[in-house]
Amino acid sequence: MLQIVSATKFFKGQKIFSKLDLTVAKGCFHVIVGPSGCGKSTLFDGLTGVFPLDEGSLSWNHETLLSLKDHASYMQQKDMLLPWFSLLDNALLPAKTGGQDIKKATKQARSLFQRLGLKGYESHFASQVSGGMRQRCALVRTLMFNRDLILLDEPLSALDTITRRSLQSLLLLLQTEFKKTILMITHDIEEALLLADEIYLFSKRPMSISRHFVLDSPKPRKFNDPTLLNIKADVLDKLEGDLIHEQG
Amino acid sequence: MNRVNLLAVLFMGLILGLWEVFVRIMAVPIFILPPPSSIFAVALVQAPLILPHALVTLTEIVMGIGLAVCTAIPLAIVMFAKPTLEKAFAPFLVASQAIPVFAIAPLLVVWLGYGIASKVFMAWIIIFFPICVSLLEGFKSCDPEFRVLFRLMGASFFKTLRLLYWPWALPRFFAGLKVGVTVATIGAVIGEWVGAQQGLGFLMIQSNARLQVDIVFAAILWLTAMGLAMWWLVGILEKKVITWK
């Protein structure tokens, strides 16, 4: 279980967020939705220890940690594939840097390539494949960390709508097939509705949780699910309210 | 041949043509300024005289480049890994470039002798700087987001260096190497001017004293050809190494 208690972060004397509480139970898929620029990525930087939190505590599986650096894998909007490596070698990076058994890791990576629809592209370079393929490869690399917790920072927002839909079903596999615990940031409400067990709606600075939704309809979900549509209307209402409030 | 190459050749031809015409019309004596045609002729006819000297100079330059590469890479890595050391070394690096090589050339001959060592050293001083600095800048230009990714993967400095920083910096390294090989001739030739028994610089000084200006120019032609050839070879090496661009 991932537990964030009273997380606080200042930047240049300005409060980005304070006393933020968030819990993701083991095997759950929680999604943070919020307007762009509200500080969602700063929260992730705090979790991964890139820019540590100023206050608050973190724990993973009841172990208190300074950061999730050695416990979480991380995927973001940019695919971050290295142009001098083939897709397979890119996927093997966590194995190479983490001193895993390369033979075993290669076998694992190849089967993930097959599972995520990249078979036959192992020796291609990132520049030779589409944005969707690159993000699939980034997803394989994320799984190759072999860590139980996954942080996703708008992983699909650089993709076109059609590609995004097909990759959303792969993100769902992280939970259903690979049994990971996932915390994702997105600003795509429909994406959140399709994937999340719980949605945290964040407000603008100082960032705080303005609403919390629990979604219990079974996955994979369809857009026309009435409960989802209700929640969607709720979320949009809330976001719009925040916007009007901001302008007023 | 593409358009740009064609233009370069045409421009070169124009300049050489003007030079040739000027010398012929003004009847400039051959010991003042020989026409390009006779320079090319001498460069070929006198090849048996010039080539052994060219070979010596080439050896000095190549050894200087080798030495520079072997020292610049570790130093750039050390300075990148420890910014405090970079601050400590930087003044010396800059000073090594600010002091004119002409000024220390006689000293080097005194210290290292008339042989090839003093010339290799001169070439090394000149080539070392652009390679080291461009490599260091290449390391530093690495996208911080990739550094974060490697940190999260738990990569050690040396693994990150091998898999990320080094390939990232390679284009800059080659840019520095290209500058290095083209200016390397300066170091070697100055070293030979000051004191040597062989080499193109030595040949130039000797021929100059005997008013054999055509030989001086022929030696310069060979030197230029060597510089161009090395530039070209580095370009080929770069294309072989950096396959992803």
C-alpha cells in the first residue's frame, strides 16, 4: 500500500501544495485529475525524490521512506527512449543499470514485446517507429524495472486520440495482468474514468484534493456506462466551477 | 558531385586562376611568388624530397592527436563527475590556450630536444583543449530528464556514463576532434620551425632561407592536404560511430 500523509511542497516561498493525503491500496489503480499547471508533476517529483517533499511522510508497504526512488518505476509523457539503442536495448536499460541477469531480462523483454504488440520491432530504433510504438516500448521499459509500484505522469497525453485508446487498454493490463499498484496523473477525464478505481480531482494552486470519487464498475469499461457518465458530469461541473471561481 | 561541392571547386579554381594570371602578367619572380601551376608541379616532382618530411610531421600530428584524445577524455570525465575539480582545473586549461605556443616552443625544444617529442607535445597542447572542452560541454548538455530516469533506475555514475552521457556527448566530441586535427598542424610546424632536423616545418625554413619559395609553397600544399585528409577521416569515423543521426 502506498501512503502519502500530509505532503507539503514550497517553491520559491510559494506554497505548491500542503497537507496532501493520498492512499493507494495494493493492486489498485488510482488517478489524479487536475488542470494543467496545478502542481501534479511536482507531487511526483516529490515522490521520486527528484525534488524532495518539504514536509509529510511517505510509506510503501508500511515501510516509511524518504522517496520511492528504489521502489517505483516511472513513465512520463515523453517516451525518453535513447536514440542510440534499439527498442529492445532501450527496454533492457533498467536491467543493465540495475545489474539484473541480462539473459533472463532479455527473455522477459521479448515476451513483453509480444504481449504489448511490439513483436518484430525489437531491433528497430525509436526514430523508425510511430509515437504509439515508442510509448509501448516505454511501457515495456517501465515494466522491466520489476517494481510493484508504478507512477504514470500523463503517459499518453502526447498521443493522438486513436492511439491513446489502444494504449489505454495496455495500461489496464498493468493492473489486471501484471498486478501492479498504480498512481497515474492525467488531464484526460475519460481516460481516468476508464482506468481508475479511485479518482482524485485536484484544484489549482495551492493544489488540494477538491473531490474524491470511487468507481466500482468492472473493467474493462465502456464510455456509455451511465455511472461513469454521471461521474464525468460531476467532474466537469467541479472543474468548471473552479475555473469560474478563478476568473471571478 | 552536389551543388555546394561544385561551387567550392569553382571558387577555388577562380582564385587559383586569378593568382596564376596575376603572377604571369606582372612577371613576379618565382622566388617571391610562384604561380599555382608551378607549385603543383613542384609538389609532385619534388615528392621524393618532401614526402619523408611530410611523414615525420604526420607522425607528430597523429601522436599528438592520440595523446590528446587519451588525456582529454579522462580529464573531461573527472571534471564532469566532480564540478569542484572542474573549477580547480579550468584556469590551467584556459591558461594553456592563452599562452601563445610560439612563446613556449623554444622552451619545449630546450626541455624535450630537437627530436619528435617536443613537436608531439606542442601538437598535444593545441589539440587537447578543444577536445576536452567540447566533450565536457557534451556531457553537460545531457537532458536532465534522462538523468532522472537513470537515477530512478538506480544506475551508478559509470553505468550512466557508458549508456547515457558518453553517447550523448559523442557529436560534440567529434566536433572538438575536427577542430583539433585541423589546428594540430600549427603545433607541429611551429615546433619544427624552432628547432628540428626533419619535418615539413624544417623543410620550409630551409627552403625559405635558400629562396626556394616554390618548395615552401609545395610544403604548405602537402600540409594542407594532410589537414584536409585528417578532417575527412574524422568525418568518416564520426559517421561510422554515430549511426543514429
